[in-house]
Amino acid sequence: MIGSSISTVQRVAVAGLLCALMLFSCKSGEKMYNKGRYDEAVTAFVKKLQRKPQDATALKILPLAYQQAAKMHEDRVNAFLRSNNQLKWESVRTEYRSMQRLYDLIHGSPAAMQVVTPKDYRDAITGAQENAAEVRYDRGMALLEKGDKASARLAYDEFTATLKLISNYRDARQRKDEAFQAGVVNVVISELEVRSTYFQFSADQFRDYLVRTLQQRNINRFVQFYDERIARNENIRPDEYIELRFLDFMVGQTYVDRSQRDVSKQIVTGTTKDTSGKSQNIYQTVTATLFLTKKTVYSSGVLDYRITDTNNGNLLRSDRVPGSYTWVNQFGYFKGDERALSDADKSLLGGRDVPPPPPQDLFIELTRPIYDKLEQDLRSFYYRL
């Protein structure tokens, strides 16, 4: 009895839910229709008929909604066709596809097919797609024939769009590859010389890491970065040349600051009682001397870079990027009574006199901020292509 009762309650609940959904669907369809959202109204009414094939409201309004949807899309198509927009066929295809979705939806509902005879737009879609691909292809060819790199890059985009419309359209794939090769900018980064041969290896590491990073970041598909030595060995003709050179750099300038400071403090060493028997503290002054040493090693440099168009010698960009690195070692000790030291005094103690990093390491550290700024500048500059 209990199981039967629960089953009945569940059936009633499900039936109520279905009625509510159908009522909502019908009201939703009417609402969309009255708002002029005819595609959505058609969708709502078809779904309603799939659940309730004899629904009077859906059967009555669905034909009107489909008629209005067809008129709306056809009007848009005609407006696009009258326009001078070269890419109008892509918009036309979009409208036809919207109508084809309604066609497929209605065909999936026998009840809907009884009151609506939808139009099949497959041939219209194919025609619009072929026209759109032809327009894109012709635009690509016209750009490619201009013979300059900027136009070749635009042509590449046009052939890419062509292939998205029709994946095997004529020789668009071959033309796309051709446009890519014609649009690529070969950027050669110069060798980096420094005044001292002692730092040349570190400078080469700086330049090599920069080239690798720019290559791996894939800043722009049309920009290829090359090490000057590799470009020379492989006979790669540069379109742009980045010249790097350190104008000034100084490594290992050392400053030593030694100081000493006397400190004192009164401390309680015991208690005594006065004549009245009251306790009093016994104070003693303790002293100590702090000996502090702060060793600072400062390194700095300025990198100059110039980007030149090798075809005409024009300077495209130039800047100077500074960088610095400061190594600090501080240590200290005291003589005297430790009780004279404050917490702040104690924080200055300890450590030991250690030598600074070798000059090559200091050079690498001072170039880190230079590298970060230079790499950022180059990424920003070449992203524009």
C-alpha cells in the first residue's frame, strides 16, 4: 500500500510537471512571436508539438511564425545582396543557415509538417558558400600580386578564410603557403660584443638566450628570428637587423662601510631594603661596543639596440636599456657586556666576511633586468605585424 501510494504521487507530480512545461512552452512561443523573435518562436512551438501533437495554439501560430521568420531572413538576404560589401556572401550564407536550421527542426516533427511546408536552403547555402569562397580567393590573389610583404600577410588571411569556407577550394592551400613565405620577415640579431673579452662568453649567453626566447614565444607567425652567425652560415637574407651593443658597463665597484658604536644600558642586578623596609632595585650600568661592516658591490650597464630595415636602411626603432645589480653583505660583532645590547643591536650582529660573486656572475645579474625590458620591447614591436 505504501509503495503504491508513493508511485501514484510520483505519477501525479510528473504529469503536473509535463503540463506545466507544455503550458510554459506555449506561452514562451507566443511571447517570442509577439516580440518579433520568430526563430525562437518556431523552435518553441515545434518542441511543444513534439510533446503534444494536437496543441491548438502551436498548430495555429507555428505557420505564422515560420512565415515571418522566412520573410525576415529573406529581407536580410536581399539587403546584403544590394550592398557593396565584398564579403556580403558570408552574411547571406549565415541567413540561409538560420533558415535551414528551422527546416531541419520542422522536418523532425510530423505534427509540425502537417501545418508548415518549410523551404530547403541547402542549395542556396552551397551557392552562397561558393560565391563567398571565390570572393575571398580573388581578394587574396589581388593582394599577393602587389608583391610586398604587408599585402602578402593580408593575402594569407584571405586564403585562410577561403579554406574555412571550402576546404579544397581550387589551389587556395598552395596560395596560402605562398603568401606565408612571401609575408615572412626575417629578423637577424647581431652578435653582442663587449669591451672586455673577459665578459664575452656571458654576453654571448645573453644574446643566445634572447634569440631562443623570441623564437619559442612565437610572437608573430610572420616573424622569424635568427642568430647572426646562423643566418650567415645558412645564407638567410635579413629583412630587419637588430644591432646590440653595450655602451657602458661597470662590474664590481666595491664600497666598504665600517663603523663602531658604543651602547650602554642600566640593568637591575638585585634588590635591597631601605630603612622603612621597602624593597628597592639595585642598578648597574653595562656597556658594549658594536663593530659593523657593510660591503656593497655595485654593477651597472646600458644596452643600446637599433632595429633597421635592411631594404632601405631606415631606422625602425632604437632605445637604450639600463640595468644594475647590487650585492650586499653585512656582518658584525660586539665586545663588552651582551646585556647592553638592544634587540635592534642584536639583529645587526652575526654573518661573516664572504667574498662577492665572481665578475662574470655579477655581469649576468646586471643583464637580467636589461634582458627582461629588451624582450618585452621586441615582443611589443613585432606583435604589430
